[in-house]
Amino acid sequence: MEMKGKPIIVVTGTPGVGKTAVSSYLAAGLKAVHLDLAEIAKRSEFYIAKDPQRETFIVDIERLTENVESRLKNASSRIVVSGHYAMDVISPRHNVKVFVLRCDPQELKKRLEKKGFGPRKVAENVQAEILDICFFDAAGVYGEDNVYQIDVTKKNIVEVCAEIQDLLENRVAPEKKVDWLGELEALGVLDDFFRLKR
């Protein structure tokens, strides 16, 4: 079980926003254990099947959850969990603080293309970012009071981790809700992102 008074820190967000890098740096700074859900699933082969259309594996959430719960139960230090399906793995019965990393869709599209994502995968993830999917999923599981959004578009890892630590210690007020939908609509480019090849 998780240490009293010290929440499990979940870092989530759309693929490409920098979850793994931020979580790794944050865990080192907090002397915490970093659980990278994608890496655990890959290393332990917790897969049900491969989805060729989405260019990804379908994770066996049940087996991954059992593995992670065992790690949480035996933890002797703080825990930082990263992964965009963390909400399916980390139970809300734990003391959880969630940080949803957000990235301007125009920048995110460039990052995903640079990673070699195909057009369908780029479109799906950019549209998910615009529609706040990770934020709404996290808020639905843990409650909005336990979920913070951080716009990482123009911030480096050090700045993002400092902001997370400030929020954990209640030294700063949370950022206002990210609204890519409204911003892109105001710029007149929203339709461009929903015409992306799928």
C-alpha cells in the first residue's frame, strides 16, 4: 500500500507530450520509484494482440494492473507512474495526484511525425489532444480536484518538474484549463486538424 500522506504521482497525456522524460526526471528529483507502464508492459509482454491499424500493441490491462499493484504494495518510497492508460491501471482508492501534460496540437503533430508515426496515428493522437481526452479520462476516475493540467509546449523538463513539485506542495495555483479547441477555432485552423488523413 502507498505511504501515508504521500500520493502516487501519475503523469499522463497524449503520446508525444513527454511523459516518460518528465516522469524519469521528476522521480530522480523526488528520490522516487518511476513506473513506466509502457516499459513494464513491453518488458513483461503484457499484450493481448497487435492493432496494425493503430500501429500499436493492445495491452493486457488486467495483468499489468496486478503487476503494478504488487509494486505499489511493496513500495518503500514515493511512486511516479507514467503512461496514457494509467487511469485503467491505478485504482482511485489510492491517494493519487494526476498531472496531465498538454502540448499545442500544431507542435504535437510535428513531434509525432518526427517520431515516425503514420498519418492515421498522428491524426488520432492530435485529435485526442484537442478534445482533452486524457484530462477528461483522469478527471472521471480521480475527480477534477486531483487532476492538474500543465501546458508543456514551451517548457523544458526542469520547468515542468518544478511546476509539478510546486503544485504538490501547494506553492502555486493550478494553470487555467487548457482549451486547444477554442484556441484553434479562434485561429481559424481547427478544421485542418480534423481533416488529417486517417
